[in-house]
Amino acid sequence: MEETLESLEKKRKELYQKLEALGDFRRGTISVNYRKCGKKKCVCVKPGHPGHGPQYLWNTTIKGKSYAKNLRLGPELEKYMKETANYRSFLKLSQELVQVNERVCELRPVREIEDRTELEELKKKLLGDVQEEIQKEVDRIVMLSCRDKERVGHLDLESLEIHVRSAMHEVGSRILEKFLNSDGGDYRGRTLPCEQGHVFEFKEYRDKEILTVLGSVTIQRAYYYDETCGQGYCPKDRVLNVEETSWSPGVKRIMGKVGTYRPFGLGQEDIKEMAGIEVDRKAIERTCHQLGQEVEMFYQREAEVFMTGKVIPIKPIPKLYICMDATGVPVVKAETVNRKGKGEDGQAKNRDAKLGCIFTQTRLNEKGLPVRDEDSTSYVGAIESPDVFGNRLYGEALRRGLEKAQKVCIIADGAPWIWNIAEEHFWGATQIIDLYHARQHYWNVARAILGLDREVLNHWTEKRRKELDRGKVEKVMEAIGSLCPSTKEQEEILEGEIAYFEKNKERMRYEEFRKQGLFVGSGVIEAGCRTVIGQRLKQSGMHWTVKGANSIIALRCCILSGRWEDFWEYRATG
């Protein structure tokens, strides 16, 4: 027969009645002893004789100390025997009562506030508790301020500020703790369904200490266990997003932001100084790696939605720019096994992090030059293959309005992997080789063939600059072809640069691009490589794992794209 709350309440009442009817009780046990006197002619020496007695001995232990008493036959013995029997009955009834109470708690739902009057009473009680905490902290602040004044002869404002902040954290943590525990542990009934078709059974309430932005708090949670799966969990941990962690989401947010900008060791000091909470550098590192993976999941899910074509930005975009580049990130040796590099030993020391940025343009300035829209730049990046990166960049472009853009432009250097991505994902877009990168190629020829004569170099390169700025790529090629190499090495340089201009000449019609009001330089992505990647991942002495570097890159792209708040809203809603 299944137990009900009513039947348990009835049983509990019966147990209370039995307890009330018990009467006096005494802990301890009564033992029966027989004693042989040792006299040779006494009857007790005969075989099979138990000895003199019986003698009744009561004994017990209280707080580690033993007590014993010989009981006389008659009323005293009867009294002790009855009281010790009552004590055993008391223990048994108490155990039954505890079990019944536990089952009642399992079945009884958390009591909800029934009316506004009760709510107001709870508010008053909370207010009273808060006022009491505040009074304690005010007294402490006054005492510390007086101490500082006696020590330095005047009020120490910096010290007072820190004292007040500490006090507010203390009060705030107590308020937060009361709110978090106001649900009675988030008890959800005796059983909960398991995804595998089993059931989680309520076992007990467990306390957990977590660090919040206000300080440490202790929360009570109902714990459920599935004996079939051999797993247990606390639903409240999932609701509060503190499952398998002792850091609150607010603390994780602080650690993620600081660890994204600062080395983890320095970040530990910054958090203590600015937030008044203490975390170790390893906690910051682990949190950044975890959040970086969550940001990656956020971007992937978002890209999947936009790739379905069901979500399209409503606002039309006059000009959408897509830029790509790569920069080396120093990594640990295990990440460069069998990879060739430029070092003396031929072993790679870095891995290329690919970075993409997307921005928009809607106007020209008074000089007729294009102006990048304010706060329109977003970044994506990772250490990964061009194929994977191409999908990543395409997903971000869809989110930014690729399908609604009136004109799409790709600006980059001449790396083949970049233009392969452009052809695969952004077919039909205007392709532009960065002007300043293109100029480096005729300068390579000038230095190799014309020598170090500055006047000759400047005269020849200035002509090429004007030709290239007008988009006359063929004239640049003719000028390079007219030079006479004197060595095999010079000949190879000439042939290579002519081939480069021939391959990319349609991407170098800069005069036409300017007439259309387009950017012709990739300064945004080059600055992005320094800002997004270099400032954090290429500091002296740093060596990353690919996984760790990608986590930081994901976080920095998210923050520098102005999407930090979007990520935390996504995280809160699951």
C-alpha cells in the first residue's frame, strides 16, 4: 500500500502518544552475575554449580565515563528494570519517528505564501535581519575608523572606503544567502524522472558553499540519487548554474573578463583589488577555458540558426566588408610535432591563428573617403584549418546581414587560402588586395634589382605607386619586366612578382574601387590581429595549447565584438 501524507501524519501522531505514555526511563543495561567464593568446602565448588547469586548489576557510560551499581532484589531492581526497558522503547520509537518525519518531508510540498499579509510579514522579518546585520557592520566600521584616526591623526578615506565596501559585501552576502535558501532547498517531491527511464529518489538535504561577488554563501539543496544509473544531482545547482563548481555566475563573469585581458597571475591580484574577492590563478585559467568553450558553442548554435535561412536581419546594409588574416601564436612543443618552421632547427614554434572581421560602411567623409560605421566591427577566429574557419566566418557574415547587403567586399593580402574561402563562401563579392600589401611587392623587386641607391629607388617606386593607385597593374608589370636581373636569384624574384600581379590584377583596380567609395586597405584586420590575438596571446614567455589559445581567442572576439552581454543572456536562458 502506497503511503500518503495523511497516513504518515496519523502514524506520527500515534508515535507521539506512545512516547508520552512511556514514563520514566534510564539508559544503561542490567547484567546478572553469579560469584564463586573460592572456599574448598562451599557448595559452589561442585561441578555445574553456577555460584552464589544471582547478583544484578546496572551499568552505563555517560560522556566517556563508566557508572555501575549493584541492585538489591525487590522494588529497586524492579524500578531499574522498568526504566531501562522504557529507554529501549524510547530509542526505538524515536528512530521510527525520525523515519516517518523524513517521509513526511519528502511528500509535503514547500509551503507557498498564501496572501499579501504573510508576504509583508516575511519582508518585515527579512528587513529586521538586514538591519541587525547593518548595525553590526556600522559598529565595526566606526571602530576601525577610530583606530585609523588615532594611528594617522586624521580620517583615512582610502581605508574607510575599503571598510565600507567590505561591510556592504558582508551584509549583501547575508541577504543573498537568505534569498537563495528561501525555497526550502528546492525540494521537488519524493522522485524525479531520469532521462534513461529510471527515477531519481530524494535522499537528503546537502549544504554547499559558493563564492559570489558579495562573498561566500551557503545554500541548502535537495539531493536526488538514481540507484540504477549510480548518479545523483541537486536540481537547485542546475537552476543556479553552480553545478560542479563553487563559483557563482557573477564571479565566473569577473574571472572571464579579467582573464581575457590579463595574464592569469596578474588577474588574481586585480580581482582581489577591484572586486574584493579572492580566487587563485588556476581557477581563473580553468574558468576562462570553460567560458571560451561555451562562447564557441554560443557562436556555433547561432550560426546554425542563420544557416537555415529562417532568421535574416531586417535592416539593409549598403556595404559589408569581410577581412581575413593570420598571425602566429606561440604554443607548447606538443602542438608543433612534425610541423616545419622557420627556426634554426626547422621546427615550428607557432601555430597560425586565423582571424576574420566584419564591418559595415554607410557614408563618406567630407573628403570623399569611406568611413567605417561606429561599433560595427565584429571578430571571429581560432587556430584551425581554412575549411573550418571559412564556415565560421560565413556564419558570422550571415548573422551580420550578408543576405541583405547591397555590396559585399573582401579585403585581404594575397594568401591563397583567403581567396579560396572568398570563392567558396562569398562568390560574387568584390575582391580587393590590400593596397599597402600590394606595394610591398614592387618594393621587393626594387630592393633586389636596383640596389641601395635611395634616389633611384624612390624615383622608380614612386612611379609604380602612382600607377598602382590608378589601378594600372599592367604598367607595373611592364616596368618590372623591363628590369634586367643579373643573377638567378634576381630573375626568380622578378618572375615571382610578375606572376603575383598577373594573378591578382583584377583585385588591384584601386581607382575604380575608390570611385565606388570603397576601402582599399586592410588596416582593420591587421589592427585586429594585434588587438585580439597579439596583446593577450603573444606576450613574453607565453606558450599555449591550441585548446587554451582558442578559448581565449573566443572570449576576446566575443568581448571586442560587443557581444559579451549577448553571451551571458544566452547562458542564463540555457
